[in-house]
Amino acid sequence: MSAAAPLEVLQRVWGYESFRGEQADIVQTVIDGGDALVLMPTGGGKSLCYQLPALIREGTAVVVSPLIALMQDQVDALEQLGVRAAFLNSSLDLDQRRFIEQQLVAGELDLLYIAPERLQQVAPLFDRTKLSLFAIDEAHCVAQWGHDFRPEYLQLDELGRRWPEVPRIALTATATVDTRREIVERLGLGNARQFVSSFDRPNIQYRIAPGSQARQALLKVIRDEHDGEAGIVYCLSRKSVEQTSAWLNEQGVEALPYHAGLSGDQRRRNQQRFLREEGIVVVATIAFGMGIDKPDVRFVAHLNLPKSVEGYYQETGRGGRDGLPSTAWLAYGLQDVVQQRRMIDQGEGSPVRKRAQSQHLDAMLALCETVECRRVQLLRYFGQESTACGNCDTCLEPPPTFDATVAVQKLLSTIVRLGRDYNQTFGAGHHIDVLLGRRTERIESRGHDQLSTFGIGRDVSEPTWRSIVRQLLASGILAVQGEYGVLAVTDAARPVLRGETELRLRQDLQTQKSARVSKHK
Ligand code: ADP
Ligand code: ZN
């Protein structure tokens, strides 16, 4: 083992003065041969956490990453620092692959990036190679009902079993408490030290605007607040990327499209211009941005509802990496919600998978509808408590609310009563049917029309009930349990049930008719 001190290597190889956040601890853990699970927001400096130990420990570090498109860039960047790095993925031909495999076995590499689907093929070589560590990047991809599941990740637990003496470090920028648990379980990281950085990005101002005139509103944001500055605009489809980018150009905003339908060459050119020139706006599908390291992106706009809070957080996180004030602006309309529900309903995948997708969408909608500080809610989603930030739209301009105490009491009593009907699982839709006094087959067969709460919620519309449920889920008064999406009342509901507090919720502004909580009940 080399005697070099981590800090000395950091300064000599990278030219950085000091470690950031928990980097020093993480790096030391791995250098000492321990496993680590690292949760750090995008831009936090995850790469260094395995790259630096790779230089200090003897042997080659194997880095598993699903981001094939970025491997070339990462390897180039390392080579510029004088680090011996290579990658193996589907973009190489047989000769290139052989060459790198020879280098690996000969101990001529400090780091080898590898796509998860290549692992089976290359693993036999590991027995003949001195390995310094395994790094598993984007570790949340192992979470089966997460937003980014990759089946090949499930095989990664083999690394720990076959080469138990090689330390492993798993990294992700996005993990709820559940996902974290799943990573530990599936990758066999029970003994790993966990490093959870704060997910707060205080310089990002979160704003979410309902409404139909999204493009016009976006233009106003750009002109009033970000004239001539770099930004990213996310759209759901290739077509809307093209249209929005053309429209922005007509309005005098220099915009470039980016989506998977463009040629690789065109994509590279647009990306390069975005990185090198000033004040370019990229209009993109979510294909854009993975690993883009541009510090001065001043705004990230969404013209559609993201599919999950994780996605929203990751995409907005591409703004303001330099720590200067930036805007995360989202506009969404009724048709977004309808369209996404339809995509889930008609999409492929098991009922369980659909229910997971539906819950992701509900969590996103809940964030949109909150009357609380957006940041408080966003961070709570990732298991972190915080106080109102003063730098989001709900803090700056409190939204209109209504007194929902009585309605919520009705809902909670219904949930409590149905909860006694054990052996049965009821989702939000069924509870709302009871409140609205609907004689569905399920209600009649279970005798739920005999409940004292049957029909007592007719004074509130179905969309409002849906919105109430989402808001209660978001604030933690309700929870969804298990894979069947059973609604349950939490301890936080007690004061409301006892009538000790008044509860104000956001008036549902735009989600009329649309927003079913979950069809997959
Ligand atoms: P992540 O993978 O967490 O999104 P990166 O590893 O790409 O983040 O790092 C983000 C940026 O921060 C990069 O430009 C990187 O060079 C820089 N960086 C990382 N660690 C340090 C440090 N200790 N000092 C200065 N800059 C750093
Ligand atoms: Zn706030």
C-alpha cells in the first residue's frame, strides 16, 4: 500500500485544496478496506470518493456505472490528471476490449469503468487481477420499484460474495429511506458505513406554478430573471422539445434542442455549445443532463410534471452547482396528470410496478400541492427534517388555503374504521367511494355502506378528496403501507382526530377531475 496521505494526493493529483463535506471520512473508510454507502446530492463530489482511494490502494478499482455515455468523458478527465483509466462497454470493438482486458490483468489500470451488463463477461478476469475496490455508482438502480431500476444491478451482490476482501463503495444522489434500505439489502452492504449528506441546495429557489400557459410563463421567467443566462428546459416528448426550442428562438432566446431522436453528432454539438458558450438554453427530454458538469446553470425549468420526486430533485439539481442563486421552475397542467396516469395505466409492467409508478406520481403531485415550504417537503421525502426556507414560492407567497379540519376528520375516521376490517386492503379510491356514498360492488359486498361515515363526504368533490389525500400523505398524517398501497393513519393524525388543531390545506387549483390518487388500489 502506498504511503501517500489522502490530502496530499488530493492536492497533487486534482489540485484541490481540501476535501468537501464528508469526502475525507468516506475516502479514509475505503482506504482502510471498509465498505461505504454514500448518499450525496448531484454535484457533491461523489466521484472523488472512489477515485482517490483507487490511487492509494494497491490494484485496480472497478467502477460499475450504467451511464455508458459518460464513461469516455470520465476516462478522458482522469487521463488528463495522469490517472491510468479505461472503460469497457458496448461501444468498444473486440480488439479494443481485448486490449483493455490485458491491461487490467497486467495491473496497468488504476480504474476500470464497466457497464453492469458487461460484468458477467469480465468477472472471470477479476480472479487474476489485484483489485483495490469496487465502486457501484448510481446504486439506487438496484431498487426494484424505484424510478430507475436496472435488472443487471441485482447481480451486483455477487461482487461481495466472490471477492469479500475487496472493499465496496455504493454511491447515489437519490435515495429515499426505503431505497436506502433496499440498496443495503440487495447489495449485502449491512456492514457498510453510511454517509448521508444533506440534500439541501439552499441556493436553488423552488417554484411550482399550475397553469396552462406554461410557455409564455417560462418566457417571462427567462426575460425577467435570467436574460442571457444558461438554463435547461425539460419537456416530456421529443416533439415538444423541438417545438419549444423553435419557439424560444423566435422569441429571441438562444435555445438548442436535445433528445434521443437527434443524431449522436448533433447531440454532442449542442451539448458542447451549451458547455462552452454563454447564455445558451438547452431544451431537452430527461435524456439530457446525466453527468453534465456545468457550474453556472442559472435555471432549470420543467414544462411538464416530472414522473417522480427523485427525478425532479435530480433534474433541478443541475442548476446552481456554483452555489450562486438559481431557479427551479416547474409549470404543469391538468393534461399532464391525465396523460401520465394514462401512460401508467396503458404501459407495460405488472400491477405492482404500476402501483409503484402511480405512487411516484402521487408524491410528485403532493409536492406540487403542498402549502408547506417546498424545501421542507422535498427534504422530508429524502428522510431529512428541516425548517421553512424562505426561498421557495410557498414561503415567499403563501398559497390560498381552506379549513380542511372537518373534511380530514371524516376521512381519518373512515380510514380507522376500514382498518378494523382486517385481512383486507383498501386504497385511497375505496375510502373516497365510502365518503361519497357510492354503492360500488366492493362497498356492498363488504357492507361498507353500513359504516357511519358512508356518504358523509358528499359536500366535497372527488378531486378535492383526492387532493386532500395527497396533501395528507405529503405531510405525513397519512402513510401508504406495503406494496398494495394501503392507506394508514399515522401518529401525526392524533391531534387532528381529537380536534385539537385546525388543519389548512391548499385549495385545489388545477387538478379538477384529473387527479385520482391511485387507480391501482
Ligand atoms: P457528483 O458525482 O456527486 O455529481 P462530481 O464527482 O462530478 O459530483 O463532482 C462535482 C464537481 O465538484 C466536479 O467538478 C469536481 O471536480 C468538484 N469537486 C469534487 N470534490 C472537490 C473538492 N474536494 N474540491 C474542489 N472541487 C471538488
Ligand atoms: Zn421554503
